Amino acid sequence: MSPSSPTDEKIKSKLDALLSEGRQILQRCGWDGSEFRQTFPNQIDYARWRTEATNLIERVCGRTSTHYQEIRSIAEDVKTRLNSFYFADCFGILLAASKDYADGFLVEIRFLVRAELLDDFLTQADALLKQGYFVPAASVAGAVLEDTLRKLCDKNAVVYDPAKSNLNILNAELARAGVYDKLVQKRITAEADLRNSADHGQFAKVKSEDVEDMVSWIRRFVEDHLR
């Protein structure tokens, strides 16, 4: 599965666009890293760009993040909100947020994006079900479940061997680490068995109603643990 999604690409595109515009404004005003050599940024440009950056940082980093708190304090302080000298400070905050996002440090938003991607595959499983192809739907849903467990291991620092770990091994490790309880572990084991039957052509063991229940349960599981 691809590590990126439409939302991920939109975030990167918006960050890049704002940073590119910011660099152009700084260059035009003669910013040398410590002061403006030619002129301060236009106040209208400052207010507009800062507002867009603040809104994007709120969405990407969250309201409790240091990035958001810092740029918001500039926007709200009477000494800085109308003083375009602080454009450079706002640019630096957005640049830091962009780097943290690219480096994977903004864990929560990354998992939201991944959850969206997994939901796309579950939508494909739903479409297969509606067309009567419940065996391949079980295979797709099972792949989503396994990928979700790998992401849960990453999220919770649970060590596993990517080359040797299958759905059941990942399930056991996550339950042992207390990421979820024995009841959930048992349900995942059942879904793993259903996926295994679909993958190995044991069609008599794969019933449409079981696959429908499987897809619904996995969707809830993804929402509960990656959103």
C-alpha cells in the first residue's frame, strides 16, 4: 500500500506553496536572516499569509502543538499582530512545522492520513461485496487488517520483524503489549482465519454474511485505533 494519500499530498502541496510565497516575500524585502535590508513586508500580505499559515498549522499540528501556540501568540499580541517585521518569525514557525511533518514527527496527523488510506481499501472491499465477490473482499479486508496491525505496532513502539510477522504474530504481540484486550485479540484471530481461507481457496469456509461483518468490524477497528 502506498504511504501517501490525497490528504497527505494536499497538506504537502499547501505547505510548499505557502513556504514558497514566504521565501519570495522575504527575498523581495531583503531579509538577510536577522533584519530586512530594503523594506518590511506589506502589512496586508503579512496578515493574509500569517492567517493562512496559522490555519494550516492548526490543521496539521493541532491546537495544543508548540507550532500553533507560537504563531497564534504572534497573531494575537497587540505588539506583533500588525507589525510585519514578525513575518520572518511566522515563516520560521511554518518551516519548522513543515519539516516535522515531512520527518514524521507529527504522529497523530500521520495516522489520520493512514487511516484515510485504509478506508479507501475498505471501500473497495465494500464494492466487491455489493457485486457478489465476497471471497476477494475478504482478502482485501484481511490485508487492511494486517496493515493496520503493523501501523499499531509502529505507533506503540511494539517491535516486530517485517519479513516474518504475519497477522497472527502481530496480533499476539499487540495483545501482549496491552494495546487491546483479549476479546479484541480473539476477534482478530477469527478474521485472520477468514482471510486465510479466502487467500487459500477454501471457499466453503467463506460466507458472504461473515465477510460483510468482517469489513464492518475492521472499519470500526481502524477508526478506534488510528483516528
